[in-house]
Amino acid sequence: MWSKILCSTPRWLGHVLRMEGNRTAKKILDWKPPGGRRSRGRPRLTWKANVEKDLEAVGSSWYRAVREAQQRDRWRRTARCASKAREELR
């Protein structure tokens, strides 16, 4: 079950990146804390940070992912590579 979730993460990311800005999932993904600051302590490892790490493992970046997600055929290739890299890391 866990491996299915990990493999579907890149596909879901592409889906959310293609959404319009007023959709709830898109708002959550783009959310910034009010005033630009979080509370004291160690920063939490976010879902977005994990995805960025996976993208770096396949030689991509968040900026590139945002562009590629708009073209579904290119995104599918990137998502497959990211899923394979994620499986190898685990």
C-alpha cells in the first residue's frame, strides 16, 4: 500500500500543478505562512520538500516541474522517472 502511495505522488503533483489557482489543493500547495514566518523550532519537513528532493534525484527542479506539468506527455515521463528514483531510495 505504501509503495502505491509513493508511486502516485508525482502523478498527483502534476494534476495539482495543472489546476486553476482558485482550487483548494492548489491553494494549499502554494500556501505561505502569514507574515512569511513560521513559529520557532526546527522547520518541519513538508510534502513539497520531499517532492523537491525526489525531483532533484532525477535531475529536475520544482520550477521545471511546474512547466512540464502543463504538458501531460512530458510530465508522465518525469513522473515515471521520479517514481522509480523514489523506489530505489527506499
